[in-house]
Amino acid sequence: MAGVVANEVFDAALSYISANVNKVKLLTSGSSVVVSVSSGIDSGDFSGPGDGTSGRKISCLTSSAVASQAVSAAGAINKLQLLKSSTVVIQADISGSDVSVGSSDTVTIGSFKVELADPT
């Protein structure tokens, strides 16, 4: 028997992201910070929740607040964190799609979706 989770439960979790996230970090596999965006992130950078492909979703970083961010240390980026102050709300592992950057580079973080899949 497949489980059931009401849309309102997923929506509450996704709404927590948009209401609370105020920082973004890009990290190496060893968790060294490569890029840190600590200002300009607010609820206007998120849209949703709404129907996704296999559950409920929210669109993240939908504004230009994350364009041309300075790299603080060279490295291969393979993690993205969304934070509420210093507390990690979501961490995405993007290994396999690592991006190597130099210390004088700038990075633009494009929009993406967080989706909570319906139980199967």
C-alpha cells in the first residue's frame, strides 16, 4: 500500500524554506566555502509551493541576488546549501557536476527547484 502525505504537509515544509532562508553557500566536497551569499536573499527569491513532476515543489533563487558573486577560495564546487542564518535548511549534493573555480572568478547561481516526492 502506498503512503499518503497531504499537499498541505509538503507545502508547510516548502514554505518554511521561502520564509526563512537568507543565505546561500557553495562548498567543496570537504565543506570548504567557495562562495557565500549572506545578503539580499529573502522570501521574494522563492515561488511556490506548487505541483511538481512527482510531488510538491518550490522554485529557489529566482532573482538576481545571486548574480556575479565573488569566489572567496578556489576549489571544485559540489554542494549547495540554503541557510537560515548559520543553520542549514537544505543541502544539495551536486557531485558529478562539479564546477572548478579560481579565487578571482565570479559565480552566478541560477534558479532551481526543490521537490518533495509523493510517497510510493
